Amino acid sequence: MLRNYLKIAWRTLKKNRLYTLLNVFGLTLGISGFLMILLFIQDEVSYDRHFQGSESVFRVSSHWGNFSSAGYATAPPALGSRMEEDIPEVEAVTRLLKWNDFTIQPASGPNQDQVFRESKVFYAEPNFFQVFNLNLKAGSKEVALSSPNQVALTESMAKKYFGDVHAQEVIGKAVLIGSNNPTPREIAAVIEDLPSQSHLHFDMLVYEPGMHQEIFQMNSWSWSILYTYAKFPQEKASVVKGKLDQIVENYAVPSFTTEEGGSDYNLQLMPIRDIHLNSHLLRELEANSYQSYVYIFSLVAVFVLLLACINFMNLATAKAGLRSMEVGVRKVLGSGKSQLVAQFLTEAFLLVLLSLLLSLVVVELCNEPFNKISGKNIDFNLIKNPLILGTVPALLLILTLLSGFYPAFYLSSFRPILILKKQLSVGKNSHTFRNGLVVFQFATSLTLIICTLLVQRQLSFIQNSNPGFDRDQLVIIHNDGEIQNHQREDFKSRFVGSTKVQSASFSTGIPMAEQFQMRSFDLPTTNNQQGMNWYEADADYLNTYKFELLDGRSFSPVAGADSAKVILNEEAARQLGILENPVGQLIVKNKGANDEATLEVVGLVKNFNFETFRHEIKPLVLEYMHEYYLRDYISVRIHGGAIESTIAELETAWKAYEPRVPMNYTFLDEDFARVYRADMKMGDLLKVLTVISILIACLGLFGLTSYTTHLRTKEIGIRKVFGASMPEIFLMLSSSYLKLLGLSALIAIPTAIYFMDQWLEEFAFKTGIEYWVIAVSAVVCFGLALGTVFFQSYKSIKANPVNSLRSE
């Protein structure tokens, strides 16, 4: 029986090639889009699940106020010992410190004469592997990082330094760390490369007792500098959080009488599995994505799949009149309803199976372009990926039932006596159902078009808006003491008269770095200390970034002349209550602390976005740059054009101060784009999905028009005989679709506005919803739909009416 079903189904599909092609193409598009987004979502939700026990690892972050306000992904040094002593539920606490870039040279091997500048090197504690149970290629977790001057590095880093050798051969070898008088460090472990799905990527871990004693064991609650991770059972999270609150009350808050801070200070726990989608704090190790994007793409993927199924149902029910005689004959010859249902479901099964197989090929072929669009490194592997392996047969079953169930029962319900007497009338209910499906298709497509255009407008606004400074043609050099304090002016003087370099400036912070420090500021006559972002900058900083100076002046180029001077942004002046007359005012930094200082305001700059457009502009205090021993930045404004030769000129100047260390640099506009990477990729993916949904909807409308036009061929002929023009006939054929499209618009527009309102709420600076965008989206959607109807019906409208009426 099954063989007979398959044979007849195959013959039917071969006979109706257009019907088969439209269904297969539509289903293939829908399934391909669904599978690709499924892989994208799987990648997004699988962050930090690559090591055993990851569900029990939590990160502690520091906050002032609620979780979403001022906060750091780091915690203070004093917290580690307190957690170990006061919270018995905690099994282990480990910390990481990102200090500077490292200058590293292999002590042996083929690359021993090469010096590398590494940015992903962390100082770690010996118990690191008690919390992060990573896989080792060589070495021992118990021994690694246990002795002074030991390092653990990743497998790819080992190959970079020592060539393509076995990991075990690397153990015991040495690397030289440091630019001057480098210190040899022994390699104690080789770690399996971390997957891309991790919030923490490092190339090397270094244990150094001196740094551990100096920073890790500091009794400071105000300096949030260490990435702090704790391991404990998930079910103990509320207990641990309560005890963290007690630690803050007992130790942190009392210390703020002598250190900057506030009574609203608190510590928060976050499972590391949640960091990638839910944490967007200062000092994040990497730019994270957003949970909302997972929900959006999950919803869109399901709707794209539903659109493809709706195509099948629409075409099958529209074709009912053409298959009615077949159903009547089968019933007369003794076929029961269950047999007919089985026959039609078999046809659906073959269509879905063929589409599914083609989809697997499409996804495989599109893997590389999709990775480029999504910014992922997804490997589509049917056999090795359990999710895909389970999804494919499930899709085969679900789509067969979803797309074939209604047409099968609808077609099998025809009464044979009416069919054979040619008295069968396709019921009103079927038309209503089919029209409802068309409305759903185009409502979904129009919603996606509106959302895509509004997302693109917001992203274009971000890319093209003036953030309050000129971010183009700015090279950022990362300076870790290679150019020392007394050498700054000498370095800048090398470019006086240069045709390639306009200006250069040293500072301890730059826009979009998200590594800002905070200090408390107040007026001498009040007691209202407020935490504000703060960093130091030299006399050329405002000119290099082209900030708008509203009042006062920039810092003096005379060395030391402005050693106790600051420049405020508008928000800082407003919060201090001196916005109307800021220049000449005195403010106090860290009142009551050991480093309390009274500073004079010499300038006021217009607010600028030193954080992303998702954040309101916060108060910022720029202090004249003193001697500084942590990482600072050299911002260099260059002339456009010969970028390579300009970089070569900068590298020549750099080598005059540090010939061994490579110059590490980025372009500020690229850093700016990197911060918005998740948003840009979301916009690109949404465009692809919108195109797929429109194609599917238009395919369905093409097929539907094909069959409805076929059924009305004689009517068209009669109308032409009686003088109807081509536009009149087209209007007659498309009028019903225009009504459906209008209803689709009534559903889609408020739906799109609601979802875009929710998304735009995440941005402090946004374009808003402009109704001309909605109008353009509706015109595009209506145009595509009517174009599809016209394309399919044109042949029937142009045909000679004699051909359709000669049998009458």
C-alpha cells in the first residue's frame, strides 16, 4: 500500500511541475532560513558551556545603584579573601588581572629571534583551574601556575612561538617576557584552544608572586580591577548573594569613609553562561550580544518556516478544483477517507523530504557567506551536531503534518456524487481560510520590511551621527610605558611639520574604550560627593579629537602649568551645579581620601558620546595628565590618503624609543564599529530573513494567482469580448488581493511599531519611528505583490478570447 501511495504521489508531482517547483522552492527557502538561524541561536546560547562544571561558575561585578547603572565587570581586590573566609558555600575563588600588553620572545625554536606584542595575556592565581576546568593538551592542572614565574599558554600560541610541535614538547621551554631585561618564564601547561563561544579569551596566563602581592592582596574596596569568579552549586546562589550583601555592609561601605565610593555600592553575581547575552558593563572583556536578539531571531525563524508551510496549504486548497475529479473517481472505486488522507499526506511527505534534502545542500553551500554576515564561525555538520541531527527528522514529520494535514482532509471531504455531476462548489470556508493564510503571509512580510528599514535607519544614525568629536583618521597607539612620561613631548615633536600627521595626544582614556575610571567630585562648600568618570589628558587632547569648547580654554602646552586643572563636560558641570559659570570654579576630587585634591576648572566641553549610543551621556572630568604608570593611549590624527606610509612613519618614531617592541595600534572608527558589532550583524541578518520571507510570500501569491486565473479563463474571455480593457481586467483580478493586502497592513503596522518601540528603548540616542518609513515599506510590499499578480495574469489577459471560448 505504501509503495502504491509513493508511486502515485511521485507521478502527481511530476505531472504538476509548476505546483511542485513552487512548493519545493518555497519550502527549501523556509527550511534553509530556519536551519541557519537555528545554528546562529545555538551559537549564541552556547557561550561558556565548553568546560565541565561551567553551570556552577559565577562572576562577581561591582555596581553603584541598580544593576543597569554605573557598574564594572570587575570587583575589588579585598573581596577574594573575604569570600573565601565568610562564605563557606563557595568552593573556590579565582581572579584575573588584565594589566598591559606583554612583550614576549620565545627563548628557543624557529621564532626565537622574533618579538611579539600580545594583548590577551592575564595575570592569574594558582587555583585558576579549580574554577575553570579547561582541557589541557600537556602539563598538569595541579602544577600549572603553582610556582613563581610559570605560565600556561594555549595550543595555538605554543605553535606560534615554537612551530608545529607536539604540545608535550613545549612543556619546560621558556619565553622571555618584558621589553628591557626580559625575564624567562617556564611553560607549565598547554591549554586546548578556547572556542569562539566564550566571554573569556586568553592566549597566556601568568602567575607572578610580586604582582599577586601588590594587587591581588590589596585591602581596597574602591578599586574594581580584578575579574573575580567563584565556584559553588547553582542552588546556593541566593545564599551566596545574601552573604555578599553582608560583606558589603560589614567591610566595603565602612571603608568608603576613607575611600571614594557610596552607600549604594553593591556586588552582583552572574552565571558565566549568561554573560554574553545579559552583561553590558564597563570593563567587559569583550563586546557582548543581547538576549533580545535571540528572541527576535527565534520568532522570525519560526515565522519564515510557517510562511513556507502556508504556501503549501494555499496552493493545495487552490488546486482543489483541479483535483476534484480524481477524488470523486477514487471514492467511487472504493477509496475511503483515510486512504485519501494517506495519499495526500504522502505527497506532502515527498515534497517536504525533497525540500529538506535541498535545504541541507543550501545551508552547506551558504555556510561561509552566512558566517561572514553573522560574524560567526559556525560549522554546519549534520552528523556531529546533535541539534541538527535531531531537528532534521523532527522537521520532516512536523512540516509534513503542518503543511499537508489541512489540504489532505479538505480534499478528501469532497462528495463524489457532486463531483461527478460537476456540481461541486469549492466552499466559502476554504476561501476564507486561504485568504486568512495570505493575510498572515503578507502581514509577516510587511512587519519584517518595516522592522528592517527602521533597524537600518537606527544603525545608519549610529554610524553617521556626530558623537561630539571627529572619529575619522584617528590612529590609537597602545602605550604600556614604552614611551615614558618624560618622553611624551619629544615623541610629539617628531611630527611637527609632518605632511602626514596633524596632531598627537597622550591620555589615559579614549572614547569607546569602556575602561574609564571613576572618582568622586564635589564643591569645597558642599557635602554631596558624586561618582564621575575621570581620566587624564594632555594639552593637545581637545584639538586632536576636535571637541567643541563651549567656555574657557584647553590645557596649557607649558609643562606643569595646569597640574591642578580640569576640563568638564556639560553633564559634569550640571551635576555639580556650576553649568552657568564653570570656569574658575574649584572642585574637590576624592574628598576625605588620601589622594584628595582641589582642582580648578579651566574649560567646558560640549557633551560627547564617550560611551555607546545605548547610554545617556554621563559626567566626565578631564584632568591634566601627570606621571602615569598604567596603560595610556596615544591618539594620532592623520591626513587621509597614504595610510600605509603614515603608519610606517609612526612605527619609525616608535622604534626610536622602543626598538624591540612592535607598535600596537587600531583605528578609532574601527573600534567604534566593533562596539556595535552585535547590532550591525543583527541588521544584516534581518535583511536576509526579510528577503527570504518576501520571496516565499510572492511565490505563494504567484502560484495562487496561477490557479485562480486558470479557473477564471472563460470569464476573462467573455469580459474581453464585451470590451473590457487590460487595466480593467487586471483590476478585477487583483481587487481581492488588494483587500487582503490592506488587511495585512492593518495588522503589520501596529505590530511592527510595538516591537520597534521595544527595541529602540535600549538606545538613549535614537531616530524614533518615522511614518514615511512605514509608508515606503507598505508601498514596497504592495508593489511586489501586485507585480507578482500582474506577471502571472498577464498571459491570460493578453490571450485571444476565441481560444478560451471556442468550446462554449
